[in-house]
Amino acid sequence: MTASNALDNSAREFFETNRDRAAGKAKGAERRLRFWNVAHVALGGTAAMTAAAAGGTGLADAGMRVLAGILALVSASLTAALGFVRTDQRIANNKRSLKAWSDVERTAHAELAKLPALSTEETKTAMDRLAALADSAHDASGATVPQP
């Protein structure tokens, strides 16, 4: 086996490993994104409907004010939970993570296709580029959105 073949084999393994790892990370980010979207709609929608019911109940009959107060407390609790859990921030984080890991997966796939035509120097450069892209995707996975 020549040095060039050894580099090709290690490069192929490097690109395949990174492609597969990135695909798994992207799939996890997509699952979390779907979960937090559902949680956001469920908490926010329920809070809005409860607030509307509290208002309607309070205006409908003076004897229903206790029920209206309970509904208003439930609505306030759901709104507080929505703010505490920060579903909007979790959605943004997972969107960013999904995009970053999908970029790593696409790049690794493209480099695998181009590998037979690359020179030794181009192969090393492509491996360095993919490693840097994977590092930035890893950093994007844990990043939070700055608060205004």
C-alpha cells in the first residue's frame, strides 16, 4: 500500500465517520426542534384560550367570578411556564444546530464524492476544512441566542 492509498483510505474513513455522526446529530436536533415547537404551541395556545375563557366567564355572570379568577390564574401559570422554559430560545438553538450539522453532513458527502480526484494536498485541506466545520457545528449545538 502506498502512502497515497493510505491517505485515501484514512480520508474516506474520516469523511464517512463525520458524515454519519453529523447525520445522527442533525436527526437529534430535528427531533428536539419538533418537540419544542409542539411544546411552544401547546403552552402558548392553552394559555391564550384559558385567558379568553377567564375573560368571557367574568363578563358573563357576576356569580362566576371565582371561576374566572381560577381560569386567569391557570392562564398566568401557563404563561409563566412558557417564559421559564424558553421554548422560543430552544427552538432557535435547535434550528441553528440542525443547520450546522446538516452542513457538515453535506460537506462530508461532497468531499467523499470528490475524493478520487483530489490531490494529497487537496485531501488534507478538505479534511481540515471539514474538521473546522464540525467544530463550529459542535459549538453551535450548545450556543444560546443573545437576549435583547
